[in-house]
Amino acid sequence: VTLYGSLTKYFGIGGLKSVSYYKLEDGTSGGTKPVKAIFSETFANSKGDFTIVDVTKNSDLPNIWAHDASYKCMKASAFKDNTNYPSESWLISPAINLSGKTTVTLNFEHTIGPASQLNIDKSHFTVWVSNNYSTGNPNEVTWTKLDLSASSFNTTAWTFVPVSLTIPSQYLTTDVRIAFKYTSTNTASATWEIKNLEIY
């Protein structure tokens, strides 16, 4: 038997729940078979094959983007010892081949916090796509910003919400990279958390 569903823990043990599709040995099947992702990274265990590039980082900060093992996500913050630091840091995917595709979407979950920073200008948290970046300062190549609207952010601190963004057709090529750009100032440095990234 083949089963598709959600892998999760219940009663402390990993297992399959919410079966969405099944296929039996005799060929009988039912439900909706999910489309296989072109690329995925949960960030549950690490940053995966993503690259972190700090364009602006105060030496007092050990890092800006970092993996959070407790909450199984990547998070960016430029706040330390009750101080907001100006920053610019990019979390950049490995090269992804989107050639031959007609419509591609980027899906992920994200949240910001703490509650005192929920009114921060959402332009500090942006998502970009490029097909001519390899290494170095990302500002030296061409990127297109995806439409991560202010309404796609949570209204409660630390509550993850799903986002689906369309990749522009001119980027349905080889060597495409997705980037999450985090910035902050000396008065505002909310934490941004991202997990469960998938490209279909």
C-alpha cells in the first residue's frame, strides 16, 4: 500500500496522519495525489543548502540569520542586550532549475515578533528572485522583489502564517535563486522566522 499524508508526531512518536491519497497493491486508489515539489526545505534541522550573506552586521552581533533548533526554523534578528542594530542580511537558496515550467509558486510559513515590534515597517522583510547570482554581495547582481504584502504578516506575535508567491515567468530558467532579505535600524529590529519552504 502507498500512502500520502502529513508526517508528524503524535503520542510522542512520528507517524503519518491526514492521509490525502492511497494506492493499494491491486491498483485501487483514492484521494488526490500531491504534486511533488520542485524544491523544498523545512529548516527543521539546519539551514540546509542555503547561504547566509551579511552585507551590514555590527561586530557585537554573533549572527543575524541563524537556525533555531527549538522552533525548527530559520530566524533573523539584529537585537541584542536591549539594543537594536542596523543590519542587512540575506538568506539565499542554492541554484534551482525552473526551466520548462509554466507556472511556479513559492510557498513558506513565516512570523515576526515580539508583540512590541508588530507595527514595524514590513519593508524590512522582503523576498527576492534572481538567475544571475552565484556568490558574493547580492546587491551586485539583478534581483526582482516578490510581492510579500504587509497583509501576509501575522497580527499576533510568533504565530506562523502561510504565504504563496508567484515566481515571475522570466525566472523560469536554470540557476534560479530565492532570497530572504532582512534589514533593521537602530530603532527597529523585529525577529523574522521562516520555515517549510516549498516550490511547486
